[in-house]
Amino acid sequence: METVEQIRDRLVARFPAAHVELITNPGPAAEHSLRLDAAHAHDLALFLRDDTALRLDYCSNVTGVDWPDKEVTDVTKTSVPDPAGGPPKIVEQKTVRHQPGCLEVVYHLYSMALKHGPVIIRLRTANRTDRVALPSLTPVWRSCDFQEREVYDLYGVVFERHPDLRRILMWDEFKDHPMRKDYVDPDDYEWEPTAHGAVLERAKAHAPAPAAPEAKP
Amino acid sequence: MSVSDLSSFTSLPGPTVRQVHDQFHGDLLEISMGPQHPSTHGVFRMVATLDGEQIVKLKPVFGYLHRNHEKIAENTTYLGSMPYTDRLDYLCSMSTNWAYALAVEKLAGQAVPDRAQYLRVIMAELTRLVNHSCLVGFLFNDLGTSFTPLLYAFREREKILDLFESLSGSRMMCNYQRFGGCRVDPSPEWLATAQKLVANFPRFLDEYERLLTGNEIMLARTQGVGRLDPAHAVSAGLTGPLLRASGVDYDIRKVDGYGFYPRFDFRVPLGAHGDTYDRYMMRILEMRESIKILAQAFKDLPAGPIMDPKAKIRGFRPKPGEAYGRLEGPKGELGFYLISDGGPNPYRYRVRPPSFVNLTLLEEMCLGHTIADSVVILGSIDIVLGEVDR
């Protein structure tokens, strides 16, 4: 099979407007992946499926990854010459940079016809709050159907053009997305809140304390 | 009303189950099978819309056993979730353990000694025997032969579970694999017992097939039921015996050659029709191939350590990176996707369960069949809800 670099080059040659980025995997597995831009993802996926040399007809695994917002500290070292004529001093300057988070969806593609793989592709949302839409690849590979519903359910990625985007593992009335890193358990999962014991303890952690009873005259 | 012009049909929200479409045809009836239904193999629900007795629409509903296994695993160490993987596919804990160990070993670049590789093959193939004999037993239960064939199958399964118990301490929750090897070395007596059991297993298969394979009711109920064409099966990501029953030659033991499988001589059985009967025969034929693999493994099992001496048990922290490890489980492709950020816990831990993805085409397989057939079709897919819901 072609290397990921060759696949990237062919994708860029075929779709000059698309942005395809090679993500290297530093671990021993060395499974490098391609990050596709969301606007062209559907066309790129169709190309990967139908190209005669690749024929990635089998999308094995679809999963989400949550990358929360992060504060990254950059350290820049500058050498300041000593006015007294000594050796130059090295001054460290720390700047805290805000790295915006995103939700990522990872697809593992194999070819059943040519028996090779995996080719790993990734899509990223713009942020984690309001711009979480990505194109669905279910029209390309039917196996994405349930797995994209699972990513929607547990991570909150909204797949456009998905034929049946509903919650799949959690119940329909559930509000949050439990696989996100900043997910907080509700105090109680029961329909009727039972305000005692462990539930009450958890509620106290974030609810304001009740007003103290007025002192009797 | 034919099946094809049902695209505009949507069920009303609320408690209504009947919808009158036209006065000449009669009603469509929406029924909910499950979650507490013995034929659904766990807590699984099928919302079927029936025209008479024919299924015109069917939606699987699951999640009743969801406990967010992946989140729990992200909050514990790598080794800490090894016993929990037993609970995914609780019939096949040995191969689920191996799939997880395989992914972690790929993530950390961990080697495995030869004896452990052979032991893994032995355990995985014994598990395949357990799973497939259970499946054919349950399939006959779904066909209505209440419990006799199932108990024949369970008699053999129990013998293998006894072996697992004497080796690992537990019949079903084995927790046997470790990163870089296995936990317990089997004694020569254990190996002799296992070898004898495997040598006798074809007798059970012959007996079972003589009783049931040619049975007229069985043929009438399974042949041509739930047919699946290969193009759909590939696109829907079906794997395992379900895919090979449709004639697609894809067995990860051959394709990836993980473990020591390239050293073994075995065939991959393929179906021709993709119906329920072929799926049943796939299981029987795969059990015969597993017996061949097991006989070779017992013959060639080398002496030596069962754990890589360099393997780290405590303070196991793989370098940052990611890995996707997969193997041919008894139900299909079982994969684990891990991302490490260098810490003691995985940053991302994902299970790719075969049962979950294999349910994708349940509706297509059931359309046009009766509600009684949907039970058999679901039985032939072979799902375990512990793995579907995670």
C-alpha cells in the first residue's frame, strides 16, 4: 500500500482547494493520520473509497476525541549582554497562550478488496461549544451510521447529512455529552430527585446554601 | 402498500401504535419487542412496524446496559481496565483480553515471548469454540426447539469453562492476558486435559450436525431468511462469520497475521448465499478449523517464559502516541483504539465492538420477513449486549 505521504500528495493533487494535513504519530505504532478539512471531507472520503489503488471500502472504527481548551506556557530564552562586560545573561520570558479546544472524529479505514490498511483520517470541529458540525460520512460508508450516532451522543459532534442522528446509548431526554473531559455527573439519575444522603452531598457542592432561618424575636 | 413506498412513513410521537393508511389495506401495527424479551439475548429492543405479519420497518434500540466503559477506563490505569474488558463480551473474555493487550502492546512497543503467543492462540480458539457452540445452541432456541440443542451445546461449553476456571480462577471472567505475556502458565496436566477435550470435540460436532443440520424445520426456517449481499455487508462494516457467510473472504487472522497465526495451517470457510443457514454453517465450519489450529498449537507449544522480562507491570506509562489494535474475535473485528499522553491512564480509550457494528443492517435483513423470522435473524447475528452497550 502507498504511504500516508503519497496518499496525501495524491489527495492534494486531485483536490487543490482542500487542506490535507499529515499528523505524525510519535509512538512505536507509527500509525500516521491525515487531517482533512471539513468542507471537502465528503469528496475526499469518496475518493479514498473509489480510487482503484486504495479502494478503502471498509470503515472499521469511528470515534471521537475531546481536546479541551488549554493554557500553554511558551518559554522564550533571550540572551542579554551584560553591560559590565561579563558573560551574557539568559533571560527566560514566559508567555501563557490560550489554545482553543476542539472535538475530533477519527476514522480507521481498511480495504476488504485489496486487504490493506489502515488509513486513518481525522476531522476537527471549529470549537467545542457552538461550531460543532461536521459532514457525516455515513453516505460514503454505511458502517459510520451507528458509530457517528454514538459520537454525537457521547461527544456532541453534530453530523450534517446523517440520515438518522439521534442519541443511541443514552436516553433521548439526556442533556449532556458524558465522554467530554469536562463532563460533570448529575447529582442524581432518578426522575424524582431524592434530596438526601449522597445525592444531597453532591448537590451541596454546587448549589447555594439555603438561607439561614430568621432569628426569633 | 409495498415496502418501497414506505419512505414517507413516520410513526407518530406519543403512545399511538396504530396508524390507518388507507381504508382498503388495513392498519400498520408498531410493536416493541423487548427490552425484556427472551429472544433478544439481553436487554435489547426492536421497534418493528408490521403489515400483517410482515416487517416493513424495524429500528433497533439499545443502551440499556450502558455504563460508559470507555470513561471508566480513561480514569484508571492501563492494567486496571484489563479485568473490566472481560465484562464487554462476557462469553469470550479471553479474546477480549487479548485484543486489549494487543492494542496496548502496539502502543508501547512491547514484545511477547513465544510461549505466550502460543497460549494466546490456544485460549482464543478455545473461546471461539465456546462462543460458537453457545451460538448454535441459542439459534435453535430461537427456532423454537426449547433447550434440548442448547443443553447439548452447553455440555461441551462447560467442559471448556472448567478448563478456564482451573487455569485462571474464573469460568467466564478470566482476566488472563497481560501486557507482554499471560498471567498463569498451564501445567502439563492442564495441557493434556485440554488436548484430550479438543480431540473429542469433533465427535460432539458430528453428533450435533447429525441431529440438527439436515432437520427439515431448521432448513425451512433458515434457508433464504435474512439474506445479505456482499456489497452491503462490506459497506456496513460487518465482520466475522456474518460477513463470511455472504462470501467475502476477510479474516483478520489471515489479513493482519497478528500473534502467531501465520504459523498455523487453517482454512477460512465462506458462505454462498448470506442467509441464516449459511451463518449457522459458518459457525460449525469455523469450529472445525479451530480444532485444527488447536491441535497444531498443542503440538508446537514451546517451553519458555510466559512474560517478557522487560515488561513493566508497575508504573506502566507508554510514550505519547496512539495505536489501533484489532483481532478476529468470535463475533467479528474487535478493536481497541488508545491515545496515550504519557500518563498512567489512557487519554482516550475506545472499544470497537463487533456486535454493535454488526447490528447496522438488522433492518435490511428483516424487511419482508415475518416477526418470527426476525428473532432467528437476530440470533444468527450473534450479539452480546455487554459489548453493544458498553
